[in-house]
Amino acid sequence: MIFDAARAAALELISPPFRAVFVKTLGLTVLALVALWFGLTSLVEWLALPWLQTLLPGMPSWA
């Protein structure tokens, strides 16, 4: 009974409607993670780097 349900669920995974939704969801997730990454890095550059440059004045600009 459990194996039949697992087999039916596995067959649902490769159906075209589910595959379309899965690909769209996966794409939106990757897009959101990339946007979050760029947002957090720019926030750190805007907020923390000026503070670190005053704390460590000999630090090069590329670090």
C-alpha cells in the first residue's frame, strides 16, 4: 500500500503540469536567492565597510 502510493507520487512528479510548476518555482527561488545575495552584499558594503575603514585606516580599498 505504501509502495503503491510512493509509485503513484513518483509518477506524478514527471507529469507535464507538475513539471511546469516545479520549474517555475525553482526559477523563482533561484532568482529570489540571487536578489537576496546582491541585496545583502550591498547592504554590508553600505553599512559595515565605512565603519571598518575608519576602524582600520590602513586597509586597502579592494579589501
